[in-house]
Amino acid sequence: MPTLFISHGSPMLAIQESPAHQFLLGLGKTLPKPTAILVASAHWESVGGPALSLAAEPETIHDFGGFPRALSEIQYDAPGAPETAARAAELLQHEGLTAKTSATRGLDHGAWVPLSLMYPQADIPVAQISVVRGATPDEHLRIGRALSQLREEGVLVIGSGSLTHNLYELRGHDINAPVPSWVTEFATWMSERLERNDSESLVNFYEKAPFAKRNHPTEEHISPLFVAMGAAGNASTVKRLHGSYEYGVLAMDIFAFE
């Protein structure tokens, strides 16, 4: 299996027509069918180390407000993947990383929004792994690398975040708002180094990339990228599958690590 990094943007991605919405509708059909899916979502942060969801029937978490009622009525009723989560915990332990577990954690919108488009039948078991608050890109890369064996076992590992994510700059923008240069310059820098597989530059993006802090004033939406990158193991190719912008400041890039 490849691993994926998906920029999930706004929760409206689930129901609002856009290039990213259309691309995700077809993405699942281009991939081998996974035995299970493990999502590292920007919307689940733990402290001190990663956490894994063991819920057998995960609820659909509507972790947002102020959106149309139709969005809050969506239920993504995929079965849970507690065996995959337990296997992930075992792999992390093998690499000296202790994972906490949650018996009840459901699927937040970082997981179910893209999955509802990719796999609308909701017939593939899904578990989540958290990102770690305050952890460095290198530390998230290590978490991902510990999970790389899952690819050989048919599990699709997805990092769900956003290539750019500054909500302070988002408010009041239309979905087709012009994209400022501070967004495009950062997104281009990241994309170029991803396609070169330049992990040394990428883990130091806060120091090296243009406008890094403006695009990511906090790190939780970029951390899943490093989990996905690490989970690919020694990936030989990184492909940018999709690129578009929404609301002026959200780069909706999707990458596959193969």
C-alpha cells in the first residue's frame, strides 16, 4: 500500500463542490482496497506520546460549529479497526514508543470527511492515531516509521491535515478567494522538497521554508504529513496527486508516498 497525506481543509469539503472534493471522490477507486485504514488526524492531539483508538464501532464526531445542518447530520458508520490499532501499538512499542489507547474515541472530521468521499460505502475498518502536541517533525517521522510494516499488511496509513493552515487569515474568505503569495510560496517550497524526498529540509521547514510560521502558527495540521512520510518507510517516490486552493489560504495538496 502507499501512504497518503491529505489536506482536508474545511469540514465543508464533505458537501461543497470544489476541485479537491471531486478528486477525493475518485481517489479510492485508484488504490488497492485496504484491509483497514489508520488515520493520523490533526484533530486528535495527545500529550507525551501517541494515542490509538480501539473503538469497535466508532462514532462520527462533529467537532465543529457554525456550519450547515446537513454537515452535522452526516454519519460515517465504518466499523472500527481495534486489531489494527493494537498492531500499531505493538509496532510503536518495538521502537521504544509507548502508545496510550482509547476504547471510545470516534472518528473526527479529519478522518471521516475525506473518507466519506474516498470510501462512501463505509465498509473498510478505520482506526485513528493521534498526533503529539509539541512534538517535532522528526518525532512524528519516527512515529510514522514505526508503523511502516502496516503497509505490508494491507493497511492504508493516511495523514490528514493541511499543507497550509492559518485560521486567523481564513475568516470572511470565499472558497474561490485569491491566493496570496505567502501561501503559494510556502506550498511550492514544501511540494518541491516532498517530490525530491528531501526529508532533511522538510523536518526543518520552520527554519527553512518561506512564511512557515504564518502558514502554520501551530503545528498540528502539518504533523500528519510527517507520520505519512515516515510510514512509507524508505519511499522511493513521492507523488503530488492533487493541488488546489480553497478560501485563499488553504492549500489542498494530496501526496502519495510509494
